Amino acid sequence: MQSVNALFKCRRIAAIGGGHGLGRVMASLGFMKDRLAGIVATTDDGGSTGRLREASGCIAWGDLRNCLNQLCSDSPNLARILFEYRFKEDSGELTHHNLGNLILLAMDQMCVRPMDAINLIRQMLQVETDLIPMSEEPASLAAMLDTQQVVGETTIDALDQKPDRLMLIPDIKPTHEALAVLEEADLIILGPGSFMTSILPALLMKDVAQAIQKSDALTVFIGNISPEVSAVKQMAIGEKLNWMREMTGVYPDVLLWPEEREAPKGIECSLLQQPLADPFQPGAHSREGMRRALDILVANHLNY
């Protein structure tokens, strides 16, 4: 691992998002161990996760599972292999279900709360970093499009125009662990990932948005390596950040932007462009690149 100095001075780092983007951040900063926490979106309704939500009324487990997988990707063992297993086409009702999602659901039903289930799985996979569901209450992402309400992440992702606004149905509360981490953090990271379905869901909870606004932490938004293909694909990053502020009141201190893309215009925060693309995985962030860039940001912006 390349040398980092400033990041080790952070007492706490909180990263917010979902799916592959947050998982990549967690894998990049996993060396921070229990000083790193991921606040994970729980509104996904697609694939194995969506089927389990429909059948049992649980929170979405898929993004949590993905983050767990990426955090233990450098230390393969039987538990991790089982956790990643996906049932084949001829598996009846289990077809395409991910075993990790089923294990998380089973542990949830055995425990008092979803947070307990996640912590038990973390112990099994030997993951020291905290992973926190944005809420332990099931909810769906919804969008207003003119006078029509559209419900569900997969439906929203398929829209061909930007919604007027987003919301959560029902209006849920964040986990107290998520709020505690945000209060303690020296560095808050938003993204990368799907703007509408990975980054915004947690911020749509008023308590989370207010905790970020009140925090003295450096807030960093990480741009994607490739433009999005959802309804916001025509929006420049400056427009996205303004829309995020309109809905949540949150606006980053710094935009960390891939050097591989054209420099953005119309932003109202500091800009740092760094080489962030993984040379071996098109469209993915380099773990080493993010680690180096975040270390530079912390060294430049936080005073110790």
C-alpha cells in the first residue's frame, strides 16, 4: 500500500453511498479499520434484494453485502466465497438469489435489529470497518415527475427525464449509529455512484442532512469515472450538486474529480482533479488513486 500520512490523523471518516461506488471507497480506505464507517443506502428494489424485500418486508441488503465483499476482497476464505455465491438458473425459487443476501436476512430474523445481524456477519468475515444501514426501517425511493409519483429505484433509474424531486416513502429515521458517526467525523465522503439511487437516499432523511450541515468535517463529493446512464445523465455535476442542495441543504466543501474527465464548470466549492480511474477495470475507481487523492485533500484542508 502506498504511503499515506494525513488520513491517519482523522479520528473518524464517514462515507455515504451504496452499491459498487461505496464499496470501492471502503476497500480503498479499509486500512483505517474501525476509524472508517460506511453509511449504506437501503432502498434498492432490484434483483435478489428486491425479491427478498417483497417477500419479507426487510431493508435492502444488497449494497451492504457488496460493501462487505469488497472490504474482505484481499483475504479470501470459505466464509467469503459462500457469502458471494449466487444460485444458478436451475435453482427454482432460489434462482439468481445471492447467498449473502439470504444469510443477512436469516441473521436479521434471528437478531433484535438489522445492525446486530450486520455486526455478526462482520465478525464472521473478519471485517473491522463499521458498516451501518442508513435506516433499519424499510423504505422505498420515490420521485415526483410533474404530478405523477414514481416509486422504486429500478423504475426511477429507467426514467428518461430528471424528476422534480425525490423522497422516501415512508418518512423514516436514520440509525443512531449513523448520526453518531457523522457527529464524530473529520471527513465525510459522498459517492461515487448513482447520484439518485446511491448517494441521495441517506441525505433525504432530515436528521442525516442536518448532521452533515452542522458538522465541522471536510465534506468531499467524489465524481464518477464515467457519465451516468440514468435520467440525470444530461446534468452537469454543478447542476447535480445544486439539485442536491435544493432537496437536502447539503453541498460539499470539495469536489474530487477524475483527471480523466474534462474539468467541471459551475461548481461552488473547491475542486481537486486527480487520476482516479482503475487501469484494469473500465469505469471503476482505482483504490490507490482514491486513497492518494483523499490523503492530499485531508493534508490540504484539515488543520491538526
